[in-house]
Amino acid sequence: MRAPTALRSGARTPCGVRAGAVPLRRAAAAGPAPMQAHRRQAMVPQPAGAAARDVRARALDKAPNATAQAPAGPPAAAPVATDGVTALEITPHVTLLRGSTRERLKYEIEYALKRGTTENTYLVAVPNSAARVLVDVPNQAFADDFVACLQQQTDLANISHVVITHMAPNRFPSLAALLERLLAARGPGAPPVQVVVSNPLIKVLQSGMTGDGAGLLERVRLVPVLGESQIALPGGHSLTAICTPTPRWPDLMVVYDPESRVAFTSKLFSAHVAPGTVSEQDTDQPFDSFGGWEAYSEHWRYFFDCMLAPVAKQAAAALDKLPLAAAPRAAFDRPADFLASLADMWTAAMRGLGGGAFAPAAPAAGNGGGGNALFTYALAPQHGPVVRTCLAQLVREYSAWAAAQVEALEASSVAVLYASAYGNTAALAQAISRGVTKGGIAVNTVNLELSTLDEVVAAVKQADGFIIGSPTLGGHMPTQVQLALGSILREANTRQLPCGVFGSFGWSGEAVDEMEAKLKDGGYGFAFDAIRVKFKPSAKDLMTCEQAGRDLAVQVKRRLKARERGATAGAASIAASGAQLAMGRVVGSLCVVTARDEDATNAMLASWVSQASFDPPGLTIAVKKDRAMETTMTPGNKFAVSMLAEGRYKSAMKVLTKPFQPGQDRLAGLETRESEASGCPVLAEASAHLDCEVVSRMDAADHWVVYAHVVSGAVDNDSVLTAVHHRKVGNHY
């Protein structure tokens, strides 16, 4: 392979330490095919050629001293219905190649809102040159449509650079198919294609592209980005690359094009939203213009909460490296934002004059004239809309969200430590982290493959609880997990912390048993039962993880309150104000709300239920944000409401008010039937039931107020009245 060529670098700080790569399913993209407007079944795609066919599963991040390799890999994923790949212009020099699906592309917590997603790649035309730069490659489900669409947009021989801002195992087949076509188009005498990646990704590519795939890498030039660097292009032009690593994404980087003023932000500022799921008008345009902040803010925030809130310190550090300021034309779609964007430009310019974190070695011409500020026309993420209308507001909110999480870390936190072999244990860690943050406790994520033992011990000693996860390799924990667990066990003052263990496995899952046994022998108390998942997590597994995280957060909060003022019986009533006592006189119908997400069923007792509209018939339900039900009560999801009968509600209350273990069937012991309209359980003893579909929800401090249309319903027993919930105080249920 050609020796990697380092880019010109300003502050040549390392982008990250050893990257934990993950294995790859056997999958790749098919050969060129015409663009298709209809939905197509994208099975795990078949390879385009010999090299792509040879891209196969391999455990890149197995423990260096493991006694045996992990299983060959998880089973192939189920088919995903996709809408093909569409080319859309962002600027005269930047084209978006957008692959979209309205299905859940992967079973990870970030996709739980079930609004589909997009896989965004970008083609950049170098000014006054035939050269083209491709930024990123998509998920393998879009591989053949992606290559076909790319061939329609440019002669592949003109692509001189391929820039990878983040690489996942499911993108390796797409990269192999692309390189095979590029090299064939350029011919043997052409200069090598430059593949620009962050430094940690070099080793991942070299290990992951095996067989003929390795032969492709021999014919290209891998160009590592070290810290903050310039990517030299023909004609004296350049792109600016800035490494922004996190524990989950150690290879992450952002690329800025000073000519078009587009920032290719990779995972940052992403949202899992497919065209047409938020606004029917956004199907043929790339931007957030239709709907704006009102339509997309929940999805931007949800992605941040799932993927970046658990790594708040690293997220804040990444944002500090990106002094993004909206160019005035980015706010033209909303004139009211024009002055705000000018104010942002002024603030950014002043920050630049003061000497910020961004210090390129050779700033490109046309960089806005604002010192270190990156005046930006659009944010181009890997998922979701290209951000133009809401650019200034989203950048401000991201900084505020990150700052709030960093501040929360100082008050209380849970350390989530893990290593991952196929990415499945990492997915479980992300879901648990989401549950912890929903429970009101900050998360400090530690990737054991990238951290020293001193960092591990410091994270646990500073935390109010910890969770540790591991895959099973050769029937044991990987070396990194063994060493981390041993270091924790040697710290006597960590024994009073509530903890938990989890992991995924291919065959037997001994690693989880080993961790649980060692912690139990060490005198540690568990906040939840050990979580074991075979291969990829299902919807039920993710729900179990989220509930486990919430349970741990509840334990931590109880400990903190007991430490601060002591546990006092009846404290809620004693502390209640006159207004809260009066609010306790507000009554509501006593109901059981049920929802289903594939193999996961959830239920909760509710009395904050009220009719909201006549035509169409609608109701509202208040759902606490840390409830497990919250994730299923999002727009488009269906649920059922079973109204309990007066004098016949005690059995349901007894079942639904008792403590539950994560993943436990909350309706066990109650007779139910499945509603034909919603597919959700309905209580047999209900006086009446309604089937509903969520239309919208309003942020109401510690609750969501969910508005839903009633799609069907029936009175099941007209001889009884509906039970009413009476309270004495309004500051608890």
C-alpha cells in the first residue's frame, strides 16, 4: 500500500488514540442500476465486483490477548425498504446525494422515533477544475443506487479525493464498490485517488478491507488528518479538516469548504428524519426550510440526547473547535433571523480576534475575513436535512445543550464503561445512557479500548454509580474489560455505588456472568438484573436497556436526596405549598395506556388524560419524560387507552404500581386482548377503550403533553362508571 501522506497541519494534535474498530457483515453494493423512484427492497446488497464481494466480517477490535476469536459474526440483517438515492443541489459547487428510507434502518436507540432516516453523501466541484471531491459513503443498503447516482452526476475519473468523516462497518462494502469503480474509470496511469481520513481510521481501514479489498487500498493513497489540517486540492484550493473525536466515534471529523461555505459536519447536527415524514414539501429539496425549527427541533434534540449527551465533555470540546457562524444568506428563508445571524457573525469575529481553538496552518481564501470564525452557509450532516434556515439557532442550541450536560456532570453522574466487538455492546451502552439521562442524571461514557486505567478509575470515583459492558471473546471478557474491572474492584470506596452489567454475545455470553460474579463477590449492589443480548439488540432489548438506565438514575437520585436532607416519611405532603395542595384536587379518569414497538410492549397507569378536540376526536395525555412509555408516545405511533371501571380497578393498580425489573412484562397477571385497530393490548376488565395515533406533543417542563387522534373505540361495559383518581397533593402522582 502507498505510504499514508500526512496533510499540512496547523496544531498537529492527535485526533484520537487507538480506534476500536468493529467487525463487518458480509455485504456490499451491487453494480450500477438506473435511478428508481419507487420503494425497493434493499436486501443486504450483493457486491458490485470481486473486491466488494471479498469485504467480509472480521473482528477488528478484539482484545489483543483474547484466547480465541469471537464468532464469525451476527446473522444478516432483515431487508430494509429504501427510496433510492436522489441528487439535490445545495450550492452551484456542492451536490447532495441523498439515500432515504422511511423504515428503521438499524436497531439502535437513536432510531427509536421511527421517522426513517437519510444517508447523506456530498459531491464537491473544485472551482475552475474538472476535479471532484466526494465526502462520505452511505450505508450498504444504498450502495448500488449510490454508485449509479454518482455516475450520473460526474465522470468517476474526475474524482480525485474521497473524504471520510466517519466510517462504520456497514459502510465498508459501499467504499469497496466505489473504489473499484473509481480505479477502473481512472485507469492505470492516473495519479492515485487520495482517501482522506482521520488518523484513527487508518488502522481500521487496513484491518477491515481484507482480500481484494486490501488490494484496492494498495492502489489508493491514504491521507491521515492530524488535528486540524488543510486538504490541498487542484488550483490552489483547499478544504479544512478538523478532528472531533468522541468515545463512540473516535474517527469523527468535520470538513469545511471555504468556497461554498458549507460545513460537512458528519454526525454532528444530524437527525433521523426521512423526506416527507415531517413535511410533504421537503421531498424534493435538501434543506430544513419547510417546517424549520418547529418541525425538526425535536429530532435534532433527540439525536443529541442519544448520541452526544453521554459524551458531553467531548461534544463540548468538538463544538469549541468549530467556531461556526451563520452567513447572512443562511437566514434569508426566515427574515426575522437576519439580524440574529449578523449578531452571530459579530460574536464569532470577536472570538476569532481573541484567539480561539481553531488555528489553521494556511487559511483558505474567502474564509469570511473573521479571524478564526467559519462563516457558514449550510451545515451538511450525514443524516437528516441540510441545515440552512435554522443554522444559527441550531448551533446556539447545541452549545447550550452540551454546556448543560457538562454542568450536570459536576452535580452527579453515572459512568458507562464498555468495549464492543461488533458494535452491539456499544448500542446497548447508548440505550442505557439514554435511560440514565432521561432519569435526570448525567452520563460519562468511557470506551475502554481508548482509555487508560487511570482514566477508568477516575471516571468511576467521580461518579455516583457505574455500569460496565462487555462482549464475550473466546468465552471470556476482553483484556481491556478485565483490566478495567480489576482496577475498579481495587478501589474500596467504589463499593457503595449502585452498578450494573450488560453485554452482547454470539454463543454463550460468559463475560456478563464473569463481571456480575466478580462485582457480587466484591460486595457491590446492583441496580438492575444483568442484561444479556444475543447478537443484535431488538426493540425489546433497547427498551430493557433504557429502563435499566432509568432505574439506576432513580437509585442515584434517591441516594443523593438521602445524603442531602435524609429520607423523611411524607416529605411530599409536608413540603407542599398551598397551590400544590389545591392542584391535588384536580381529578382525572383512571386509565391504563399501552403501546407496542414490534416485540416490545409497554404499559403505564395514567390519570392525566383529557379530551382535547371534537372533530376529529382527540385527547391529550401527560407523560413524564423519564417514563419508559415516553419513547413510544411520539408522532405517528399508535397506543391504546383502557378506562378502568369504578370499583374494579384495584387489581390493575396493584400490578402497575409495583416495581418492575427492566424488560419485565408490565401486564403480567392481567387479562388482555389485542386491539385490531392499534395492535396494542387492551384490558379485558376495561369499561371502555380507545385506539389512538399520536399527532404531536408539547414540551411541558418535566412532562410531554401528547395530543392524539382517536381512530377507534368502544364501550365495553355500559353498566359501570369510569374510575376517578383522587389525590391530596399536586406535587406527585
